[in-house]
Amino acid sequence: MSTKRIVVTGIGASSPLGGTAPESWSALLDGVSGAHTLEYDWVSQYELPVTFAAEAKVRPDTVLERPMAKRLDPASQFAMVAALEAWADAGAPEVEPERLGVDFATGIGGVWTLLDAWDALREKGPRRVMPMTVPMLMPNAAAGNLSLHFNARAYARTVASACASSTESIVNAYEHLQAGLADVVIAGGTESAIHPITVAAFSSMQALSRRNDSPETASRPCSVDRDGFVMGEGAGVLILETEEHARARGAKIYAAVVGGGVTADSYHITANDPEGQGASRAVRMALEMADASPDDVTHINAHATSTPVGDPNEYVALKTVFGDRVDEIPVSATKASTGHLLGGTGALEAIFTVLALRDRQAPPTINVTQQDPEVPFRISGSPVALGDGDQLAISNSFGFGGHNAVAAFASV
């Protein structure tokens, strides 16, 4: 593998906090929550035990031109909206198609298309099932459509590693660029799965918060009274490229991607390892790749979903790596504001990590009524200054199936 330096030159996001990356970042710093009561007939029709979620602030089909929106599942719509923003933010880099790649992720894929087609089949017969059903529902639809739109021919890869998916895509893109197999990669992840079947399923497994009377405060990572995560939706995209390519075209640079780690727990299909062995190995791998030590880390964006078991397990994993110093590093648990975007969450949080390095401030963690002594991260309800000098941050993502992915970023 070569030792090329990889940088972030463009960002784009459609999230529960805003229709763009800057809007999402501003709302995050202001302590806004994206969660609210769902206003759909199906909530009462199916008597769902959870009646709220963190929907995207701006519907993607109001942003895209109608012909494009009609041939994309909502998950792919979000991906396209965020990618168009990121590409423009990067200055629409001129790159040979064979040197442009796409590394994109989703946890579930086109669930709306799949289940709408099932309804059409049951109620109206096979002739009413759309010809585009399969191209819209397949998990690689977002990556394929981005490759087509941006004429990316180096490769178009799809990762589906549950909630670790888009962080894994960022790590994959970094490695692909390091290996000299592309000059620019469109990396990220998307999800649009706020659907009655997923709400019912996550509720059935006791994974979701049931604070129906207070959606805005339901996601409370690290708090003693946390009771589950809040479903979110949207997409995040980062334009990654070799520093050589970026400098040659005079691109602005947000931060550098300096390492990544991907591991598996092999412990349980939904629960993470309580000893955090896989997660801690992923952190160590990311730091080793970055040629850095735990003492160099100045900020952590935690996975921190607000589940009773997941949050302390992450603390155990990080304490294994950082020792007592883990209690001193500014930590942000941004799902308190955004909810959990499943396969899209890692990319959105990577953007927040990059912007934290740029602005030298760790975003706040809202809704912590009383911090759990078993999760004594250094969190704050307001932004925390990161100070001067070189900054190194990691962003963690862990998913069903025992997937662990960690990306490391450095200030420039």
C-alpha cells in the first residue's frame, strides 16, 4: 500500500437537522433536536407503540427534479441530494471517469419501494408492480445511481454493515485511494426506513425509546434514564481525494482522513461484545494506520445510541484503549440531536467530526438529565473548545451483526 495522504474536499448532508451540511451543523451546535411526533395515518392504523422519529428536515423529492426523484427510492433520493451538495462544495472536481469511484452504504436499502410493491401486488395484482421496482429497492441502488450520475468508473461499491455501514465505506474509500486505485471517491451512506414495519420491528425488540410524550428529549445518550434510540433518516456524503490531486486543482481542504479500522465481534447478532474487544481493536487499527497513539486523540464522536446496554459497552471499549484519559477527551454523542440514521449515521457523524476539527469545537450532547456513572464520558450540553494545535479525532460506528468501524481524521 502506498502512503498517499487523503483529504476531505467536499461535504453534503440531508438530515433531521437541516437540508444541507451547514444547516445541519449550525442546528447541532445550537442544541436542536430533529425528533418529533409522526403525522401519518399508519401510526394510529397499526397502533404503533412508538409514535415519533427524527425525519429529515427537507424531503428529498422536493429538491430533486421530478423525473429523477420518480426513479429513485427515498434512500437513493437522499443519497443523490447529499452527493450533489458535496460535489458542488468540492468545486466539481475534474477527474477522469476511470479515476473516480463511489463507495456508498446503507443498512436496509429501498424498504419503501419493496413494501409499496408488495402492497400493489396484494391489492391490485402483478401488472401494477412497477418495472423499476428491483432497481429501486436493491441495496446498491444509491451507489449505482451516483456512479451513473457522476460518471464514476473506477468502482461503485456498496457496504451493508447495519449501523457501521457508512463509516466502513469511508474507511474503504480511504484504503482505495491509499492504494492508488482512484484519485477521487464519493463516499457516504443513506437511509430512509421510517416505515411502519421497521418502527414496529425495532419496537418489538425493545430497541426504541418510548417517550411518545417528549420526542425532542427522547434520545439521551449517557443519561441514567436513557431507554432506547430514536429512528432517524437522511444521508451524508464526503468527497475524498488524494492530497496531491486536491492541491493540484487548488481545492479547499476540510481535514485529512488518516486511518480506519474495521473489525467483527463474532459475539451476537444484535448485541455488541460487553468487553468491547472488537470495538477497541477497530480504534487501535485506526490509530495505528494514522501512525498515532491514544494520547494524540483530542476528540471522539461516539456511536452512543442511547440504549441501556450499548452506551456503557462503548465506554468499556474506549477505556481499554485510552485508559483513564478517556474521561478527559471531549466526546460528542450527536444522535441525541439527529436520532439514529442507521446505515447513514456514520457518514453524517464523520461530517460532524470533520467540522469539529475545522471549527475547533466539539458539538454538544443534549438531553442528558443525569449522566450515568457507568458512562462517564466528558460530554457537555454546549459546544466545547478543542484548542489550538494539531487535532486528531475518531468517529465510531457499531452495527447489528457485530460490525465495528472507526475512522480517524486530522486537522489541516
